[in-house]
Amino acid sequence: MENKMFCFQCQEAAGNVACNVKGVCGKDDELAKRMDLFKSYLKQLAKVVVEKDVNDKKINQFIMNGLFKLITNANFEPRVFDEQAQQAKEYIEKIGGKLNEYDLNEWEKFGVLKEENEDLRGVKELIFTGLMGLCAYHSHAQNLGYDDEDLYNFVNASIARIDNIKDLNELIALVDKTGEYGVKAMALLDKANTQTFGNPEISEVNIGVGNNPGILVSGHDLDDLIQLLEQSKDSGVDIYTHSEMLPAHYYPKLKKYSHLVGNYGNSWATQKEEFETFNGPIVFTTNCIIPPSEKASYKDKLYATGNANHPGFKYIEKDENGKKDFSEVIKQAQKCEKPTEIESGSIVGGFAHSQVFALADKVVENVKNGSIRKFIVMAGCDGRHVSRNYYTDFASGLNKDTIILTAGCAKYRYNKLNLGDINGIPRVLDAGQCNDSYSLAVIALKLKEIFELNDINELPISYNIAWYEQKAVIVLLALLHLGVKNIKLGPTLPAFISSNVADFLIETFNISTIDSVESDLNAIG
């Protein structure tokens, strides 16, 4: 079959090869071509910025937010990519660069297949997807008033030259450098979140419903959430988080809003069913959009903002000061029925690095007396494939002397299981979402220091990471840069990783894909 598109950037790539007719995510070939074309203009713009040593914050932010828009399940609006491509071309001309224009029908000339060597292509995609995740993290920090010029410069320099690199060793060096800057981006976001909202606290989060109509907020952008909370506080409308927004309940400044009443449902992968029963409007602040069906009862209650968008959604713009008007969402919610309860009770989270450090003496004592024998990092993404039931069964099968450290929506596969505690320490320590993955690295480094070890791999920590999209890729690259080895990655290795590159990763970092639950449990002991 002739390729109408070619996209293999997420874990759902068809046949674990590529989506070549229509994306499993929901994008069609015309949108895919527009996204690839925009990506090519971003690379051209970055090249001119580097060559002419341009230091323009507006252009830097445009490039970073552009890469964020390209993330899987973030933006499905063709008009946005047409407008963004035009803006990129105008910036190139404004700063005196030479523009190479392409026609959408020539997508093979600017898409990923233009790199014919599959090994080079795979490593380039690994780097580029990592950079997309890095830009997502930086974008959230920047929305809170925090940014880093070194990150702008690194992203610009990397995408400016990546197409022209023909040496595999040079690319592999750039993989490590991307992981290094990924750590910096995650640290910056951690700083932005904690200095703005306070250090996360151990928190019990309601998963039932109240008696008021509600607004459901998805995505990762805490600045959007606090603006909505502030504008809705006297409206008689309750605010619920969905999936990615769950960690909002852990931050002291956000917990003060009494109408932030709980988390509704599970991961992004279950949104179609859960949005049907929520009854009120839904606001997407970032990625993880599943296009609604024509028959969806909630399709007229969907809003998007920031780098997220979809045809038919009502888009909420920001003004020159970054402020957004959520009044239309609030008014619609006031006319809706309260959410239908789909579960009851509560879940516990908030185990970011500052909170775990507060428990350090207790943790160390339990490690030394043998009560805690092992930690396992089960971070990353959830997804729709039934193969992800593996993570539920794996968590259930772990020895009762094992602590799970988690961040990311993969936790919805096991965070409602009754796994108990070890002498008062919950067996699932939830640091938050993928945006909070920095905590897991900091905790591991702190344990290395406490136990006076020379190598992070001497810790009794194993890694079983579920991935879906680009933010998980930058977390993986960050871990590799920090020297972490023996990582299991699943449900599959990325489709863009060729067999030769896979062999290199296995030999160098001992990365492997998941096997059966039984064999993987036996492997960690």
C-alpha cells in the first residue's frame, strides 16, 4: 500500500512500524503532512537563528511552543499549522534567511523518510521526540514566568543541524546531550511549580463527586488551572481534575480552593467513556486529546487552550499578559447536571522529592532493617492497548517488601489497587505526572548520597517504564544521561528504533522491552 503519510513518533504506531494511512491518534494524512511541513520550517528558522546569532525571545518561544504543538494528541487543528507555518516563513524572511518552500504533496521531501538510512533516521527521531518533550516542560515553566536561555539555545542549535548529521556517533553524542538538557528542563519546571504553588504535600484526593455542576480540566498546565479556579470560586461550580491534572491536588496554593473537589476518572485513555458521564464542560490545557465521535454527547462542551486544539473545540485565547477568560466555560457549566458518580473513595499522592526527603529517616530505617528490600520506578504513560494490563498485573505481583515510585498517567493502571504499606509508608509513592518525573531522579540521587554509593545503579532500584509519547522519551533520555541502566521499556520499544540502534541501547544501557509479568518479576528478584 502506498504511504499517504508516515508517522512513528508514539507508541501506538500501526503495527509498531508507522501510521501510513491515518494516525491511530486520530490525525489524518492531510494533518500529518501539515505538521511535517511546519516541522521543516521550524528547522529552517532555527538554522537561520543560529547562523545569524539572533537572540529574539519571541522567536525562541515560537520555536519551543511549535515543537510542543507537534506532540502526539496535542493539536489536531489544520488551520493552526497553516498559520504557524506562515509565521515561521515570515520570521525567516524578517531575519534575512533563505527560505526553502515545499508543497504539501511533496511530503516525502520534508518528512522523516527523507533520511534514507534507517539507523540515522531512528536516532534522529529519538532526539527530535526528546526535544519535543523538553519543549513541553519548558513551556509550562515559561507560562509561570520561568525560562532558561541555555535551553532555547540548545533546542535551536539541535534542530538546526540534526538533518545534516550523517555520523551515527555524533548523533549518539547528541542523544546524551539532549538527556542532559532534559534534566535542566525538568529541574526548571520543578522550580517553577514549587516556587509558585508550594512543595507538594501528601494528600488524600476525592474520587467521588459533589452536588454542584462541574468543570473537568485535563492536561498539565497549572497556570491555566489556577486562573480557572480563581475565576470560578464564587460561581457554584466545582472543578475536577482528569488524568494529567491529578497532581494539582498536591500543591498547597491550589488545595486552598475549596471548589477543587476531586479527580474524576482515570487516564486519558478512558476519556471517551468518562466524559460521557461527567455532564459538564471539559477543558484541555495541553495534550492527551482523543477526538470525540460524532455521536459523543459531550462534543459541544469541549474547550482547548495553550498549545492544544481540535476542530470544533472552543479555543480560549490569552491576552498580552497571559490572562485567559474562562467565563464562557463557567456559564455553560452552571446550566449542566452534576457529574454522574462512577466511583467513590479517595487516592493518596504528593510524594514529590521534598515530601520523600521529609520521610528519609523512616525510609532509610526500613531499608536497613530489611522491611523495604526494593524500590521500583514505574513511571511514564498510559495507553489504550490491552497489553497495558501488564502493568496492573506486575504491580499486583510485586513482593510486599517493594515500594513503587511513580509519576505519569501509567499509575492509573495500579494506583487504586489496595497494595498496603510498609510500616506506615505507602507501597505506591505517587510523585505526580510526567511533569513531576524530576522528583524520581532527585529521590534516586538522594538515596545514593545517603547510602554513600559510588554509582546510582548500586541502589536497590529497578526501572519499568511505560511510554506513549514524547515527554516520556525525554524522561528516558534524562535517566540515561544520569547513568541509569537496566531499564525495562514497554509495552514496545519505539517503532523508530532500528534493530542496530536497539542493539546499541541494549549493549550500552541494558535497555530491554518488557516480557511476561512472571519473567519480569523473577528478573528483579
